[in-house]
Amino acid sequence: MSDADYDEYEPEELEKPGQYRVVLLDNDHSFPPLIDGIFTGIFNFSFDDMFRLRDELEKKGRVSVGTFDWDIAVSKARDALKSANQYGYPLQCTLIGEDGSSHEVTYTAKKDINPSSDPNTKKYNTY
């Protein structure tokens, strides 16, 4: 390939990915230490912000915990739901797009399909 071939090349314009706001919903079953761990461990909030967000969640029934690209928003939402599921708490999470569209994120624990494994253990699948 000669240098002339590179001069003719024009890269494609890439679309900026849409931003989605991650919103946790209070369901009156939330366990404060679990919620605190989600705020600090998954969403990387400081302790001061954690207390402010927990108060907002209790007062308003919902709290926005960040705005991310689609893939990151879904990943963080599923991590939060997985953490709550491991402790038996029914946390709810919604993603709200720039256009106002709402997408509920779910996480379900599935039984391990390997018959040789212990039937009481659960395999968590985030797909």
C-alpha cells in the first residue's frame, strides 16, 4: 500500500453513545448496609454522598446514582441487583435515557444446569 492510499482514507464519523441515568427504587425492603455497600462499592460514592443518597432514597423513594453509556449503565445496574439478590433483597433498578425512555433492568438467579453439582447451589447469570 502506498502513501497515496492513506491520503484518500477518511475515517467514519462515530455516533456518540447515548447516556442513561441509573435510578434505584426503594421498595421498603432495602437493608441500609446493603444499599450503602452498593453506593460505595459499585457506584464509587464517598461516605458523605452515601448518607445523602440513602436519605434521598428513603424520602423520595428513588435516587439517581449516575449517568453512563448504555453498556456501563447496564453493567452497574446488574451488579447492584446481583448484590441485592445474593442477600435476598428485592432491589429494583431503572435506566432512563436522554430521550426519557425507561428501561427496567432485571437480574435472575438460575439454578446450575450441571447435574453433577450440588442442586442447592445457584449459578448467577447476568445475560
